[in-house]
Amino acid sequence: MAPKKGGLARSRQTQDVDPTLAKASVSIHFDQRLALFDVRGSQAHARMLGEVGLVSPEESQMMVEGLGLLSEKIDQGTFVWDPDLEDVHMNLEKALTDLIGPAGAKLHTARSRNDQVALDERLYLKSAVNQISWELWALKMALTQKALEVGDAPMPGYTHLQRAQPILVAHHLLAYYQALKRDSGRLYSLETRLNESPLGSGALAGTGLPIRADLVAKDLGFPELSANSLDAVASRDLLMEFLAFGAILMVNLSRLAEDLALWVTAEFGFADLPDSLTTSSSMMPQKKNPDGAELIRGKAGRAIGNLVTLLTVVKGLPMAYNRDLQEDKEPLFDTIDSLKLVLPLAKRLVESLTFNYDRLLELADDPYTGATDLADQLVRRGTPFREAHAQVGALVAELVKLKIPLRAVKPSLLARFCPAAEPDWPSKLTLAAQLAARDQTPGGTAPKTVAIQAQKAEAELLAEQKLRRF
Ligand code: ARG
């Protein structure tokens, strides 16, 4: 009998699959990325089948070795994927059967593509988590080293993109370290949940054949087995978690990218990037564009889209597996690809950044940002804060009108607006004094506290490196 068209899993059907359905079913052009993990999972499964006696030791060995040969072909890029065989699982099973004969037809014993794909995805994700956590570590280290390199250099700090109070450049850089540290934390926490092997769950209900799912799990480095076979094949929340992690990380990176893009403008003039990390315009020869930063910012949009795609695909699906779930892979791969692109790029941008310290100093030494310090002094001398705020606000309005910096205010004028102020105190309102004063908050911008933040960040990174063996 001629085999029916439409893959291996066409058994009850009496007709060939309709071409429109066949075309929509194909996933091999993207799920071939799971191939090496599919092989590893199948090898573990084949070894277990041999150990429990569901196949003979010889058959088990033939399957394991045959799969090994297939993985070499995949590695070398010589494996030919056949879209008629729909997906990575059926391509590999067919290739194995072609290679070793009837023993290959026993590989799928006590297994469904539903638990197989769930397994492949976990293996794939574990490996991606490992690589991405390393790339993320390297970026955090670059930020920390930059913070140590810039020392006590000041810069204007902003809220609402309006100059607010002077801060240290290192403080600004370390703010991103903190955000990325939380991103790493999310990734490591997800890693613990990836530790359950779904293999053995079958299509949905488990199997009655005498398998040992624990052996497969151990072989593949999973400490646990899935506790519920329906959940094991139906859930994709671990992928969602990864995509949420990716979207949040990309949003954090997009803010860093936006800061870099602003800093290198002529208008800000805070920093420069080397030519190698900028591009030129196809029309305007004078341009030096921060495309790297912009691409990072742009890719955040895709990462958010990928999370929303998967949430939407899974929302409202009845228990257990549904074919909709095949749509989980492209968003996953896309976010992984983006992260692998942008993390090393962000690291290069950060480590290559050079600051224009003169300009930063000039702008940080704003004539009026000492206003909060003056209000604080009034508070120390007994004026209620709200009153102090109003008094200093009125004084600043007057000084702006007269074009007099706060530091140069005459004692008589000061006394008129702020009766409790020490007469010569504004003259002591140097930039250094404003910065040093912010030492009562451990996370504040005083050089003393920022130095502690930077040292702590470096120590955390070294500990992480040791723990993760980066
Ligand atoms: N390619 C499929 C997917 O990614 C594999 C599982 C197919 N299962 C099924 N019952 N048709 O979801």
C-alpha cells in the first residue's frame, strides 16, 4: 500500500491531507531549531526503553547510535529537512527508521509528540537561559566597571527630563545595574521551575506501558518529573515567563539605549561613542548616528509583541494539548535571538562610552539645583518643610528674574524670603557640598554611598560568576 501523504501520523485517515491543511501544518522551517535537543531527548528515551525491556538492548543501542549519526549531520548542516514530514519530531523519526530499519519504528513507544515537544522546549530553554544569563552578567559587569572608572564625576540628574539635582555619573550607571540584577533574578527563578521533565506524560494521560520516566529525567539532568501529565503537555507558562523576562529586560535596555542616544546628541553633549559603534547617513556625510542604541530600543517592541502573542495563543485553550500551541515557538526563538544580539551590543556601547566631563560638570553645577538643600537647611532650623519649600520657591523665582545664582544671593534678600536661613549659607552650596550631603540614603548619590554601591555590585558579580562558573 502506498503511504498516505501527510507525515507519519496519518493512520485512521483514508484520504491524503488537503494541501491547504498540509501547508498550514508545517513547522519544520522553524522547529528544526529544536533538533539537537530532540535527539538528546530521544536518545535518553531509547536508553530507557532498552533498560525496561520494551525494546531489546541491541535495538536500544541502534537507536542511540543512529540518533547520534543524525545529530552529526544536523551539526554539519547536511541533514535534509522534508516539509512533507511536517515537524522536527517526524523528520527525525523517519530519518532514523530509514537509517536503522524496523528498530527505528519503536522509538515512539510510550511517547507522544505532545510530551516530546514539551521536553524539547524545556531543554532548549534551559540552554538559552544559561547563555543569556552569561551575556547579561557581562553587561552588568560592563556597567559596574564603567561606574568604577568614572569615579566621582558629577552630572545633572533629571526628573521629567528637567534638570533636578546633581548626581554622580556612576550613580546613573549603577541604576541600570540594579534593574538588570532583578532581570537576572527573574531568569534564575525561572530556571528552578524548568527542572521538571514532562516525558512520560504521553499525549495527555500518561502511559500504561512499564516505562521509567525517572530514568529519562535523570539522564537529561531534570531533578523532578512533572506532577500532572495534563499540565505537562498543555501548559506554556514557563515560556510565557521567559518572554515576560525578555520583554522586561528589553524595556530596561531600551531605556539605557535612550539615555545613550540622548547623551551623544550635540544638544546634550554628555558623551561620545567611537566611530565603530555609530553609523553614517546615506545622504548627510556629517552624521554620526547611534544606530546601535536605536536598534536596542526598537527590538524592545518585538519582545513585548512576542509575549503578547504567546499569552493570546494560550488564552482560553481547553485542557490539554491543542495544535494552537505550535505557535509558541516563533515568538520564543525571536526573543532569544533578539537578546543574543542586543546584550553583547549593549555591553560594547557601555564599555566604549567616553564622557565629556567638562560639560557634565558645567551642567551639574546648575545655579538653582541647590534649592532643595536650602529648604533642607531651613527644616534643620525648625521651619516646617512645606513652608520652607514655598519660601525657597519664591526666592528662586525672584533670583531667576534678577539673573542671580542661588549661591550669590545677598543676605538681605535671603532674609526677606527665608527668615530662618543662615545668612552666608548659600555661598557654601557648592556642587561638591550638594553631592556629599546626600549620604543619609544608602542608595543616594553622595560619592561615599555610590562608592559602596559600586563595590557591592562588583562583589555580587564576582560571586555570581563563581556560582554560575562563567
Ligand atoms: N509540531 C507540534 C507542536 O509544536 C508537535 C506536537 C504535535 N501534536 C499533535 N497532537 N499534533 O505543537
